[in-house]
Amino acid sequence: MTIAWVSGFIVCAFLVALIAAIVVVSEQLPELDEITHYQPRQPLEIVTREGIELAQFGPERRRFMPVDQFPDVLKSALIATEDADFRNHSGVSVKGIVRALFANVFRHKREGASTITQQVARNFFLSRKQTWSRKFAEALLALKIERHLTKDQILELYMNQIYLGQHAYGFEAASLTYFGKPSKELTAAEAAMLAGLPKNPGGADPTEHFEKAKARQLVVLLRMHETGVLDDAQYEAAKKQPLKITGHWTPPVVAEFLAEMVRQQVVQRFGEAAYSQGLKVTTSLVSTDQAAAQAAVRKGVIDFDRRQAYRGPEDNEDLPDTDADIDAAAATALHDHPDDDDLRVAVVTHASPKEVVAILASGETLHLTGDALRGVQAALKPKAPEDLVIERGAIIRVMRTNGENGYKSEWRITQWPDVQGALVSLDSATGQVRALVGGFDFSHSQFNHVTSAWRQPGSSFKPLIYSAALEHGIMPATQVMDAPISIDDALTGGKHWDPKDDDEPLMGPISLRQALAKSKNLVSIRVVQNLGINTVRNWAGQFGLDASKQPENLTLALGAGSVTPMQMARAYASFANGGYGVMPRFIEKITDAQGKVLFEAPKLADPPSEDTRIIPARNAFVMASLLNEVARTGTGAKAQATLKRSDIYGKTGTTNDAVDTWFAGFQPKITTVVWMGRDDNTSLGAKEFGATLALPIWIDYMKAALKNEPVVPLPTPPGVQDVQGDWLYDEFVGGGYISYLGMEPGNPPSVQVAGSPQQAASEPVDTSTTTMQPSSPNAILLQPVPPPPPGQSLPIQRIPSPKPAPSAPVQEPFQHLAPSLR
């Protein structure tokens, strides 16, 4: 009786203590607001105008997914592994506790008994410290959670909140991170690998510890089989399925440069909270256009580099002398060398003049022979220079040939380009950015050449000169001499200058239309000399260019100032849209995690307001006519010939020594500018021009961007007439088809030029050099002419320059935010 009494007393005391502990701990349990009103930390998400994701920014990669949108195979794998009795218990599993005690005491195997509900309690409210008090509180909190939430709500919290390695929180983010696809596309084998991560997300990370992850996956598959989720055939098939681990998620549309522009703007406005509040930014990017732009720039840069001499391997790594376990050694050697979708990284295991054997980061072995070695033979010679030689351990780049450029082999050795390319495309009427590629590869260089690279525009600047000329009485049919010039020191800042065109024959008297089509430098110089340097600089400022960055001497005529590709796109859009100024914009809307609109860009008037006009409509129309001629018969003739449409307009640009190459142009709806050059300002080569480098990229992009766009003729505005086959302003029609720059109508130069411009251009050219004298600036515009009266310069028919409305100020992207959100 005494023993029974004592035992009963102990039991009663224990129960009283337990009840007291339950009462005390229960009173200290947190409220459940955090899970009943779940607001997950979600990253900043950036999407195209169609809603296709471009990027995410934030410390936690999370994509909230309602539980009913997760695939059944993933939910079943998770429950079978973590909590087979999940649907039946009330938060704490007695079966699990008994099983864990048995394993811990009798099998000396540490095994947990936490249910999914207990894990939710721990993840949201408690520490992970292994103490009895924490476990006790966890159990009580789990019971409380079960009383307030349904099983599916609890599972939804668990599947979206839990950490699964590689900064991925939740199973949707993990699926994208490890397999590069949404969870709805997971196979049973892939779902089992993800379901094995919660127990040890660091140790079972398949990107770092694949063998451990595979072992854990097999355990999960066995549990799925034992619980009836998989039948025998499905179980065996899942065990054998090869798994391709991407280790990262690549968005369907690559736009890192624009995504970074958005990130900077949003964080500047919302602060660090932007990374965790689930903000969604809708940009103006068109997904198909962006994909085409990315592909075009990469192809253009790679095609250029293919013509360059081989510069040697990227690095050299130590490999064992024998090929025993060479795959593991190759993987180690390539660990710190980022791979690329096009230019694949590989390590050489054998090299000779006839064959190179290399292993890719994927583990595939390549045997490169024949034309796969084209261009690298100098690096395979026995006495090749040390920095050039390809030998065992060399880190090289290889690329699939796809049978292009005469290659017969599937792969060829290539190299990482040392040149940059950039492309920006705008809606001509609104300035909305349709596509933007700021450089060849964002991971190698984050410098955005579209917005931040100040480069010389070369001849792509000439249309701005000719636009100014139109407003000063110089018409497309005006004849200007294409003849040598020797420019006095006083007009160049102290250095004598004898400008020339690159290997172009002199044409004598030539129309302004022909001069732009053929990109005649000497004609442009004469035009600028006639207009005045400051007139041209100020006119360029009307288009959004920084006038202070344009030279105050006659090199201005050759585009020797500084511009960015974005500025040039803005300028050319004004020719495309009828003379209106545009302000490039790329953020259209920002919403919070609940879909509430925080910012929305103002809708733009169609047609634009006259307040935004920067040049007369007639000027834009005639300039478009001139640029159409460039794209039809001039230096950009490949554009119309390839695209096979008449509504293509544009201008090439090449600077001295081909340091910068350009093509700027448009179809009335879409304006696109392409640039290529080197960051160290070295030459691209004596035989490279805007027409050979930038124009092919422009064509490849516009081919895709204009795929479903009809041919659009430009409407003829008031004040313009077609006179004998060319467009003239009303004010200048009286001067006839042929006028002479520097002479009044009816007062031809001493050397008569008659007939059409084509006939005039065929006349013998007087190649005598005309010297520019500061005192008589107009005298340099034609062949030698009778001197003007003392103290006077040669007259020229002019009209007063119109005073265009100032261009729209730079819009602060969030100026329309409510004051409380600014």
C-alpha cells in the first residue's frame, strides 16, 4: 500500500506540475496574428509589360504559392517524409513521439518527432535551440495552431516559409532554384529531392552536395512507396531518373541591365524595405523584343570576335598527371570559372596540333579536331608563347557551331570577347523602352553602356546637323562641294586640319541628300561652317543631347562630341514621331504584395501635345526622307535590302580608327540605336565600320521587332512640297530644284552646275584646296567663287530659326506618387 500510495502521489504531483506548466506556458505563448494574417517576406519582383518576370531582388528568394497550386506529388512527398500522420493528428503525433523514443533509447539513433505543425510553430515563433522547454512550448503552440487553422492552411504556411538552401524560402522558390522550373512541372524524382531538404538544407543542397542529396532523395522515395504515393513501377522509375540540377533560376527573358536600373530607382524611393515587401514593378519592356535584342547583341559581338586573333586561355589550373578520376579533377578546376549559355567553359586534358580534348562544366568530354581548331593553331605549336599556349589544364571557351560560317564540326574553340555592344529601343511616340541591352554580359561587367557610356557618335550625329540646316535655308537639293578643305588653325583651336573621307572618291557638287546617304564628311564640315558652330550645338541640345559635351570647333561636323546611346535614341525618335520630344521611361507601374497600386506612370497623349514639340513637323518629315535614302541607297542600304520594307530610316556612324561604331534608325513606330566599341577606346580594326558591326545587330533586332508590324508611310505635313522629285519647304520652293549653298537663287557660282543633282555630281571635280578663312566663312562652301564685296560675306537665303518648345524635363519617375508614399 505504501508503494502504491507513493506512486500515486508522484503521478498526481507530476500531473499537477504538468497542468501548472501548461497553464503558465500557455499564457506566455505568442498570439497567432503572424500566421493568421500571413505576410511573407517577398523580394522585389520586376516584370515586362506583359507580366513576364525579369528579375527578383532580396535576401530571401520566395514565391508565395497557394497550397492548392502546389502539385500533389510534392505535397505527398513532403507529408510522407516529414509527417505521415499529418492529416489525422491534432498538432502533436503520439505515434511519432513513441517512434522517436524507441529509436533514441534502443537504437541509439537520434530521430525527431516534430510534426509539420510543430515545425510551423518553430519557424514562426520559436528558436531552434534543442531544449525541453522549447520542445514543450512548441507542442503547446502546435495544438493552439491546429485549433485556429485548417490542415491546408498549416501546410500552405509550411511550404512557403521553410528555408531550403541557396537563399530559397519555400518550395516554389526551391524548385526554380534547383531545377530551373516551377513546382507544377516537377517529376516524382525531383519532388522527392526537394522534400528531402527540410531536414538538412545545407548538407543536402544538391548544388554543393549532390551525393548526399541523392541519398536523401532515395529515403524520401522509399517513404512515398511505403505510404502508397508511388506504386512499384513509379518507384523504380523515379529512382532511375537522371536529375539535372541547374543551381540557379534563369528568368525566361534576360534583362539584367534594365532590372538594375529599376532596382536603383525603386530602392531610392522606398528604401531597403523594397527588398522584402513584395513590391512588383511592371516595366515597359516587350518580352519578345528584349529577347531579340539580347540575342542580336551577343551574336554581333561574338561574330566580331570570331574575326580576331586568339588571345590565349583564360587561366591555367593544375590537373593530375594521369586521367584517373579526371572528371572530379576537372570539376574542381572549373569551380571558379563561370559558365555561359553560348561560350561554354572547359578545361583541357590533352592538347596537340591535331586534337584538343576538353571537359565541360557539365562533365561532357569534347574531342576537338579539324576546323574546330580553326584560329588557334598558333596556340597549339610546340613553341607557342606562354600566354598563348593551349595545354593540359588550360581553361578555354568553346561554342556550338550549328553548321554556321563554314564549320563542319559541332564545336569550336573560341574566346571571351574583349569588345562591348549596346542596344536600346524605344516606342517612337512615347519614349517607352521596349528593349535595352547595356553590354555583352552583365555578370562580367555591370557598366550600362546605354545610359552611362559617353562615346563619340561619328556620322550618326550628322542628321542633327542637317536638321539645323533645313531651318536655315539649306534644302535636300542644295548643292555643296565635296572637295578638299584645309582648315586654318584659328578655326580648330590651334591645330591645322586637313579632313578627309575614308577612301571615298571626291564627287564635286553634290546634293545634301546624296551627301548624307554617302556620309560625306567634307560636305558636313562646309554645312557647319555656314551655319555656325554654336547654332549646331544649340540645335543638338533641343534633341536632348548635352550641348556642353559637343566640341566648340569644326570637328563637331564629324560627331567628335560625346553622347550616350539613350540620348541618340531620344533624338532619332523625334524624327520618327513627327518632331516631338520624348522622355525615355521604363517603369510603368508599382504594386504592393496585395496588388495595391503605389505608382502608375501617366498616360501619354496620342497624338502628343504640341507643348512637347522640339522641331517642326516639316523638318522631321524631310529628315526622315533623307534618312530613308541612307537606308535605301547609302551607307545603311543593307537595312532596307535585308528587311525588305520601305519604311526603314537610319544612319551609320564610325569614328576615327573605328573606336566607336553606330547605327541609329527607326521604323515610324520603333526607334533603335546600336553601338559597339571597346571600353579602353582602342580601335576595332581598319576594316570595321558602323555598317559592318552595328548595323547587322540592328537588322537582327528589327527583324524580330517588326515581324507583325505593317509598312507605315509617313504622312506629309503642311509646309512641304514635292518639287521635281525632292521635298522642299514652301519658303524655298521659289529657289528651284537646284540651289547653291552660299549663293542667292539665280546667282550661280563661277563654275556653272546645271541639270539634276546626278548630272551635277558627274561634272569634273576641281580638286584644288579651298582654304577656310575666319573672315569669310561662307567662301568655303563651293568651288572658288568671286570674292564678296569688302566687309561682306556671301549672302544666303535664310528664314528665322523657329523657336521650338523646350523638350520635356526629365521626369522624376515617382512624381505622381501620393505624398505619403513619396
